[in-house]
Amino acid sequence: MRILAFAAVKGGVGKTTAAVNVATAAALSGLRAVVWDLDPQAAACHLTGVEPVTQPPPRAGLFRRQTHHGAVRTSIDGLSVIPADTTFDSGSTLVHSRQLARIVAAEHGNYELLVLDLPAGVDSAVTSVVGVGAEVVVPIVPSMLAVRSFDQFVDFVDRDPKADTRVRGFFSMVDPMLARHAAFVDDLRAGRRDILSTWIPETVEIERACEKRQPVAIAFPGGRSAAAFSRLWRELSRS
């Protein structure tokens, strides 16, 4: 089972949108895919019409640990969601990479692709996915500070001596009508193997799909946003 972990230094950059829509594109291509919503804000649940977990699990000693609540099938063939646990604070969702590894192993025969939607930030959640060998995918808004944050994120992952984790970025929330966005994206992608060639446009379709609680490929199947996420999945699947 392949594991893609979508991460971001801060929220509001299109992380969850990409996680859900890449998983949807994979399911529509014929794979059995599951999104694990590890963000207590439960945005991936919202985008797929799945309800999050709202009752806290039993306490174990002094620490509350993420429990495996089981995957829920969505209305999209081949796509399931492991709901978010909204009783956790951001950053405490994943405690131990060994615990995550056990749950991943339990789901190994059920799915071909596991997409992790991590909480925003650089914390134990990121360390945990590095520990299980997930490939990390990071959205980058078109600004120099965002690229700088991405480079710092890569440095953070590379500092783990046990990590053999590939981190790749892609440009998100790009306004194709702004010449400076297009030029910025083209300039930054040139000569960088850690930034994917596919970029995701900022469109009304994405906002409206969120209101409908659907991935864009379902809400607007012929739209350019759905086509962009499909291209992003194809690029990820080839590499």
C-alpha cells in the first residue's frame, strides 16, 4: 500500500483540498483509496460528506491516544475515509510512529493507496509519518516566503537520521490570470526536482465543491480544477 501524506507549515494553503481530491482522482482511476483525516478540524471529513468522531476515547494512563475508528465508505466507488477525531488538540493527534505503523499494517490488504491529511505545522504528526515511510506532499502558494517555508520543511525532515522520506511540493491556489503568479511558478519549478510540474488553480469551483461537501471531480466533473487534480495524481503516481 502506498502512503501519501499531505502536510503544510500553516493552514489555508490547500492541503486538505489536495489530499481529498488526489485520493478521489486515484479512486476514479480504479484504485482502492482511503483518506485518513488526522486533522482535528475534520476538513477532509467535511469535503467527503463523512461525519467526524465527536466522543473522546477512554484515557490510557496519562495520555490520550489516537484510536482507529474504522473506515467509512463514501458515495464515490473505491474511496473511503477514516474520520477525524475532533476531541484531540492539533499536534497531539499522532503520538507514536509505531502506533501509526500498526494501523497502517492493519489496513494494508484493504487499500492500495492511503492518503494522510496531517494537521498543519511541523510536529509529532510529521515525525510519525516519516517513521512509517510515507511520501510527503506539500502545497506551496505562489510567494517567496512560502517557498522558503517549504525549504525549511524539507530541512526538518532531512534532519531525521532514520528518514528515507521523499518530500515534494506543488504550487497551490495559483491565479492563472495574474502574470506574476505564472512567472513565479515557472521560475521556481525550473531546475528543481522537488517541486512537481502540476499546479492547482484558485477557482470558484473549489469553493463551491466545499459548500456541496464533495470533491471537485464529483461536483464539477468537467471543470479545470478536477482536471488539475487528476494531473497531479497522475504525476504522483508516475514518480
